[in-house]
Amino acid sequence: MFEQIAYAAEAAQETQQVKPMFQFLPIILMFGIFYFLLIRPQQKKQKELQKMVTELKKGDKVITNGGLIGTISSVQEDYFVLTLGDSDVKAEVLKSAVIGVRK
């Protein structure tokens, strides 16, 4: 009698075992969804912004993340010199602070 119970328990364990790949499949699918819906578009947007900043030149009107709107009067290695408003006020702004070009 005890042998029959032992054989039944072993048979039940063999049928209930799931392959490790199927256990991690939902996690892998979630990572894939997050990558294509969140990570990849953000990387693409960052790459476009970096390209836009490298193509800026003297005379372009830009907007900074602090809300300043000015015209580039000088381009340096890691910053721009902006002329703000009509009154020749100049400010040095890091290139990483520029978020857009104003037409």
C-alpha cells in the first residue's frame, strides 16, 4: 500500500514540473513590452535632441529648460552665450540646458 502511494506521488510530481523557460516567459515578455513602449522611444528622442544641439549655430533662437528664450551669440565647447531680449543682456547657458529651437 505504501508503495502505491509513493509511486503516485512521484508520478504527480513529474507531471506538475514546469520548464524554467516557461516560468520566466512572462517576465521576459514584460521587459520586451517596456523596452518597445518606454525605453526605445525615450532613447530616440534623446538622440534627436543631441543632434539638434550639435547643429545649432550663431543666430538661432533657442529655448532653455529654465524658460529662457534667447538668440545664440557665441558657441563654445560646452556652452552657448545667449542674448536675451532686446537689451543685449548676455547669459552663458550649458548646451545640455537647451530643449528646443524657436522659429
